[in-house]
Amino acid sequence: MSTTTVVAIYFLIWWITLFAVLPFGVRSQHESGAFETGTDPGAPASHVMWRKLGYTTVIATVIFGLLYFAYTRDLIPFDFLRRISQPPHS
């Protein structure tokens, strides 16, 4: 597997993980009672984006590591990956 492929796969895993991590711990202004004028009550009261990016990186690295280990040890055969990535036969 080329370096470009590895980086692309890691980026995809990281991006999907980011969207899974974003809603964790979000409290709206309405829920927290801290309204700011000119904002929607459903807007987050505070967001800690750097922490979420850190969690995303750690989780994505673990997922990628497990998948890379399984791929390099042939725990996931290439023929199986090719078979499930093709459109179903009619």
C-alpha cells in the first residue's frame, strides 16, 4: 500500500470520526441558561473544539491502527474486500 493511500484512508477515518465526536458534550444556550443576545437559543453555550480534535485524532489513530494491523496480517483478505466493494449481481 502506498503512502498516499495510507494517508488518504487515515484522513477519511479521521473525518468520519470527527463527525461522530462533534455532538459529545454539547449543551445549548437554552439548556445551560446562558443566553447571549443576537444568537439562537439552540446554539452551543461553549464548544471546546481543540479537545474534540484531540479526541478525534486519538480515536481515529486507534481505528486506523486496528484496520492496518488486520490488513497487513491478512486478517481481512483482499478478495473479500474486492467482493464486498462490487455492486450486487442481479
